[in-house]
Amino acid sequence: MNNKLDVFISSQSFQEEDLRDRTVVVLDVLRASSTIVTALHNGAKGVIPVGDMGDASKISQNLDSPHYLLSGEKDGVKIEGYDLGNSPLDYTTEKVESKTIIFNTTNGTKAIKRSGLATEVVIGSFLNLNTIVEYLQSIENDITLVCAGWRGRLALEDLLCAGNIIAELVNGTLPEYVQDGAKVAFGLYEKIGDDIEDAIRNSNYAIRLKDIVSEDDLRYCCKRNELKVLPVMKEGIISDFHGEKE
Amino acid sequence: MNNKLDVFISSQSFQEEDLRDRTVVVLDVLRASSTIVTALHNGAKGVIPVGDMGDASKISQNLDSPHYLLSGEKDGVKIEGYDLGNSPLDYTTEKVESKTIIFNTTNGTKAIKRSGLATEVVIGSFLNLNTIVEYLQSIENDITLVCAGWRGRLALEDLLCAGNIIAELVNGTLPEYVQDGAKVAFGLYEKIGDDIEDAIRNSNYAIRLKDIVSEDDLRYCCKRNELKVLPVMKEGIISDFHGEKE
């Protein structure tokens, strides 16, 4: 592969035009990306990301209620009346198989919505890292990794995930001329190495939400290459294209 | 010092509220910060940062023409009819002594303008790094380093400067709980070490503007601790408080 590679640290740190005609990977490790990947792995038909509760209820009115689940969080907590929150471990086969999930989340959705000019949008996390890398290696298109971040800020877990993807993509040696964001993400990967879980346990997000994000959630979201899922957004719905696109 | 320490990678990557009551250091290494520091060192009375040419000409109408200089760049190039561009090496004693400089620049000014809720805004660069660090060590207030970045993006030279400031501030050992942005900046410092000039020569900005930013400019902006200047913004004017505030 010889694609141009870029990284943005949050959904506010780029112009939408910067993503035009590129393949975009959205990373929201804690926890939207990890939850989407898990839901699809456990048989959910699709995930519809929405930006607020109003959108969520509008979409749900057009779907038969046995076929969809309302899910998502505000400030880390499950929204009242919703079927599921944002803990990936809640998205079991029993609960999500064959369902369409209307997924309301703060930062991850914002990043996805701002990727409208991209050729395609895929969802990445540590869990499906290898599947993402294999897919990116198979395409010719330029690649941008968009970290969801938190309210415009850098979130260490997302940038670290970007760094890990880059390291696999370039086989451990960064070409001299890549974008500054890619250099910084790769540098973070080199610094942290395999101490992913420890680094993320001490990240701002994990500390801020330590009463909400369980230790199990945290440990789960830090696992590399657990699931072979390639979540791709098509006409507003994210579904699994693993085995079809690579 | 035991202040809380934060870093933002661009002027778009925070809410203005995030800076409330904090001491903010604005970093725009290539080249606005370096130019402001140089101008003050060479005897300029003050620098008035403005966001566009309209503001610049409005302000200039209220000043006697022998006492001010219109200066600044658009996309790296001196604006037509202006006295000076954005090359710090042009801001010689001969040209700037006792003058007030109306300074029109893209990213640096945006960062300054978004710092309205801060207790105080100081301007940092590699050139005046030690003076900035000494000042920050002397205060009790929480500190945010705001990298100007480029159109919302991360700019390696600014984040690297932030990392260098942090390294001096914490004497080389980062406390476990600092903001993610500070960790990433510090990690970049550790990775690059003394190869500042090389790293910045290969940064996006230097490559993008390699026909405009001279080799002399680049080398100059990468020099650490050349000038003892503490540029502080008061009522819209940046002047040198070195020797007064520390």
C-alpha cells in the first residue's frame, strides 16, 4: 500500500473537506466503536448512529418494534427508557441478534456525521484492529483515521488505537513524509507499546467515568484482535462487511 | 509548582470555557510566536494581534503612522502594502524599536482570540522557552498550553514546543495524572529529544511552505532559549513583562 495517511485527534480538528474522497476510520475506543463492533459480531443486523434523542425516536417510529433496539448513553450513562446503554458487554447475542440498533452516542456519532464527504466510513477499535488493517491494506484509497476524542479534545485511548493501526499498516516503520497527526499517533504507540490497558486506565476518560465504565468494560475494550468484524457505513446504517470487502 | 496542566493541539480543539481562570500559553512556532518574541526583544513597544485585514486597518487609523507598523501574512506570504511579513528575522531593532506592531496572522491570532476567559495569555516559542518556564514555575494558577495548529489540525512544531515546556516544568518526570494532551506532548518531546530542527524541517508546515519559510527562519525558530522575553497580553496589546512578573 502506498496511500496517504492522516490522523485527526477529534471530530472538531478538521474541516469536512479534508475527508473528501478518502477512506475514513472512526475510532471511539471508550466505548462507541467497541460497542458497535461487538453488536455486529453478536449478530446485530445493523447499527444506525444518531446524534440526539430526537433523531433516535424519529427513526424508531419507522421501524417495527420487535426488530429494533434503542440504545446509547449521555455522559456515559444509559438513557432512561432505552433498551441498552453503552457497555459493549451488554450487547450479547441473546439481546442483539437480528436486531437493528439505533445508537445514540456523544462523540462517536459526531465524528461519523462529519465524515459525509468520505468515500466510505468504517468503524475501528482495538477489538477489530487486524480486520481493519487487512482491509486498509487491500485498498488504494487515501486513509484518514478520525479519533472521536472528547468535546473536541484529544482522547489518549483513541489516538493510541490510531497509532496501533498505523504501526501494523506500515510494518513498524513510519515513512518519512506522513502527516503530523500520524507521526504523533505512531510515537504514542511506540512509547506505550504493550501497556495499552494501563495507559488507558489512566486516561482522562477512564478516570472521569471510573464509576460508570466498569473494569470489565475497560479491559474488554483494550483487547486487540478479538473480533473479525468490518463495520462499514452504507446509507446511514453500519453493518458487517467482513469477508465481503477484503 | 503543583498546577493542573493541560495542552490543546489547536485553537479548535477546546471550548472557550475550558480556559476560564487559567494561565494560557499560546504557541505558534512557525512563525507567529517566534516573530512576536523577536519583535519585543528588539524593542517593539507592543504587538496588537488581529484576525483579519479589516481589523488591522481599523486599528491603524487610530494610531499615528510613524509609531506603528502593519505586519502579517496570509498563507505564509506578506500581505501587500504591509510593512513587514511573518519572518521573525525581518523584525530587526532598526525596523521595530519603539513601534507598535499591528500583527495579522492566521492561526496564532485565532488561538489568542479564543483565550478570552483566561486569567492571562502569554506567548511562547522555543526562543523564549526558559523565560516561559521560569514564569510558569513562579505562579500558582492552572496552566493550559494552546498550540495554534493549522486550520484545526495538529502542527508538530507547536506540540513539540509544548512537550519541551512540560519537560522543563516537571523536571523530566511527568506526574501520573495529567491531561491526555499533556501526556502526548511530553511523549513527543521524549521521542524527538534534541532533534528538534530535523523534526520540524519534516513537519507538514515546513514542507507545505518550503518555498516561503527560509532555511534561516526555520533554523532560527528552532533555537531554544535565545531570548529573554515574556510576552503578556494586556487589553489587546502584547508587551514584554520579562523582569517584571517573575
